[in-house]
Amino acid sequence: MFGRAHPTTPCSTPPSSSHGWVKAIGLVFLGVPVVYYTYVELFRAREIRRRRVQYHSKRQRRLERIVANEGDNVGALTSSTEEVTKREKEGSEGSEGVSVGKGRRGISEEEYEEIAEMYAPYVLGGRYCNALGPEWREQGAWEWIAWKLIWAPLHGTLFWNAGVPTDPIKLAESLPLERPNFELLFGFDPEQVSVDTAPPEPTAKETSDARLAESIGDLSASWDRLSSSTPASLSSATSQRVSRSNSETPPRVEVGEDLTATWIGQSTTFFQLDGVSVLTDPVFAHRTVDTVLAPPRLCPPPCPLSALLSIQLVLVSHDHFDHVHPDDVRYLGNSVHWVVPTGMGKFLRSLGVTRFSELTWWQTTVLEFTVPLRGGRTESRKLNITATPAQHWSSRGPLDTNQSLWCSYVVEGKHETVFHAGDTGYNATLFKAIGKVFGPFDLALLPIGSYTPRWHMISQHCNPEDAVKICLDLGAKKAWAQHWGTWILSDEHYLEPPKMLELARKKWDFQEGRFEVVRPGRTGCWKRVESKEGEDEDEDEEK
């Protein structure tokens, strides 16, 4: 009646169930970015189409009014559009509205507003987006992970060090430094005298100098070799406060009125415009982030931040770690005026800075500075600073992506105009628009590095040929290359950008010296001369 009981065996989990969590995680990893990027791109594409229709519609109506006001036959609008457009580019004197861009290519206020609306920031889901064209896409952790964990292993670049030599002497020889021309910049050499130029934050100062000393110490062998073999190089003593003079009264800082520029490294450049001293995207640290996981600096800055005596204005293009460092912000503090994109004020306030202006794209602030000129004179000078669009993104952490804006800058003095690109990919129409409003530029600071792998970097970083096209679109008379040779942030060989730039210059038939690669520390000076027509022109001179 009762059968013999069969022994029970443990129940094994089906193979499909054992990998269930792995599959689920994989689907989430792939599904979330696909859904999110699709959502962003759908709305962004719709906004791009709307802007283009609106821009062309407003432009057509404006051209019709111009033709009608000039007494032309409105029916002949099609044949006369090219002529009207040509007149607009040359300047619309007598048209309604105020002139912008100092009248170089003066355009009406109405046309300026058309351009500003076409290339305005776009906020979607609480984050800034570029609605400038199809070239941009939102960057995030997913794409970075795909680059490092999928693309890099498949292409053998996971442990690629961009060709950087392990011998510090060879590295220093491949990236030689120059000593800034302090006599030209300030009227004396701060290395030879005792000067106390520190803002009132001694703790931050000590931290900043300690970081520079660490940077120099890591490359001490190459640094000493440079110091002994190259007269123009800077000794390691510049990492400390200078005190070499018996003079109790330091010399008076006196600046000239010519346009000067000194490249420090990456996107950090010190330039003087109408006597006002400006610093861009300040990072003097050895590592962009305080961790050994961050890439080390390939060569030290050519001078410490403390040697740049007369900084009055600092421009920050965006909040990425290679463009602004907390120690440098604390060091300069409220002794300078900061200009940052919308949303970056929170970052500055967290570091105790309250003297700043936040600008959105196409917004201008006029700042006045007291300038110590040669001959003991002191004068008041004004600069117009306009935040202009860039094709990039922002983030200082995984949860704040694109919550602050990014930008380029147009800095207008009485005679010259400087363009600071910060970080940007290339856009086929954006830089033409900036050039139309503010060009031609006397000096453009343009990035040429961090462009591979191209599928990942193309929307955020221009390559050397893109930089050449930006120079052409802006109508820049002179350009300096930056954003290369400082940290390894991408996959190209660390010395490739200048070589690719040379090929691009030849391809686009650039005049010799128009777009230059300079060594860190090089000081350029462009003396203003008066042409026969009575207009100011710049004569190239480098120190």
C-alpha cells in the first residue's frame, strides 16, 4: 500500500536564474542611458528646429524692412538679399538700434537679439543643454565608462600613457619651459626683489605654494637640467616666496598699455589688455584633483601664482577640474574680480569668494579697474566682458552634471579684443556668429588637445583642424594654442596636437605666425601702431 520513499536530492537553481541579477544590471546599465539620451535628443532636436525657423523668419522680416526703408522695390527682395547681407557684415550705420562689438562689424540691436536667441542656453530637466546644432550630445558617466571599460580594452589603450617617457629628463626636454618676461609685464623681476603680493589668505597661500613645490619636486631632475642648460628657464626657487633684495620698499608694479599674453599651461593664460591684468582658468596644482588617481602634471607651471603680481580679473570658462582649482580660488580670493558662467557662483561662495559676476551667454558686464601705468601714472580703465556660447558641458561630481553653464569669453578693451575659448567642440555656425558680432579678434586663445577617441570627444573638444576653422570663423588675427601638454586626459600621443596643428595650418594656407604653439612661460607682446588710415593695428613682437 505504501511505496518505498525515494531519497530527496537538493534542488539546483536553473542556470537562467543564477545570472538573473547580472542580466538585470546589464539591462539597467544599457537601458537607462538609452532612454535618457533619447529623451534629451528628442526635445533638443525639436528646440533646434524651432530656433532655426524663428531665426530665418525674423531675419527675412528684417531684410524686408531694410529694403523698404531704403526705397527699393520690395518685390526685388530676392535679388537684393545678398547685397543687404553684405552691407550688414560691413556695418549697418544709420539703422535702428545700438551698435555692439565696438563698431568693428557694428550690427543692429535687432540682429544681435536674433543671434542671441538662436544660440541661447537651453534648460531641460534642470540641466543645461546645447541647442546649437546636432554636433553636441550630453556627456555623462555612462559614456566615460563605455570609453574606459569597453573601448579602451578593445583598442589596447586601457593602460596607454599617451607616450609620456618615464625618464623625467626626457619628459622635460620634450616640453621645455620659458621664463615669463616679468620686466615687460610688471616693470621689474619679482624673483630679484622682495615683494609681498599675497592676498590676505596666508593659509591658502601656503597650500598653493606647497602644491607648486610638490609639482617641481616630482620633476626635480628635469627641472635642474632645464635650469642649468636653458638660460630662459625658471629655477625651482620660484616655488617659494622671493626675498633676495635688501630693499625694504618693493618696487611699484607698472604695466604697459600693449596687449601681452603669457601661457602658463592647459587653459591658464595671463594676459594684459589696456593695462588690466587678466588670468584665465587658473590651475597651478600638480594634480587637478587631490588624489593619486588623478593624472600628474607633465611639467610644472613656468612660475608660481604668487609671481603674477597684478591680477585684477579672473575668467573661468566652466567648472571642470582642469580649469579651476580650489586652492587657486582661495589664494586669489576677493583680491580679484571673478567672472564665471551662470551657476558657478555657488562654487565660489563655498570657497569664501563674494566678488564675482555670473554671466549667461551673450550677457555683458562692464568692469572698471585702476591700472598702475608706466611713469608713475594711475588711470581708470574699463573692459567689456561678454560670455559667449561654447560646445561643452560641466560637472564637478556625479550628481551636478550640467547644472552650471559653460562658456567662452570676449574681452573688449579700447583698441583690442581677446577671445578665450575655454573648452569647446566645433560648431559649423556658432563661431561665425561670434565673429560677426565681435570680430575681428586681435588674439584668440584656442584649445587643440584632448580630442581622442574622436567618437567620445568630438562633441566637447575640438581637434587641431577644428581649432584652425574656429580661428577662421572668428576672424582672429592671431591665435595661441592651449589645452595640451599639461595633463593626460585623452588617448592621443601627448606631443601629437602641435604636429596635427601644423598640418592643419598648411591645409588651410595659414600665414606664418597666425596660429602659434608656444612654450609654457612664453610672453608675447603686440605693440599698437597707427596705420596710414589712422586706425590702430598691432605689430607682432614676442619676448
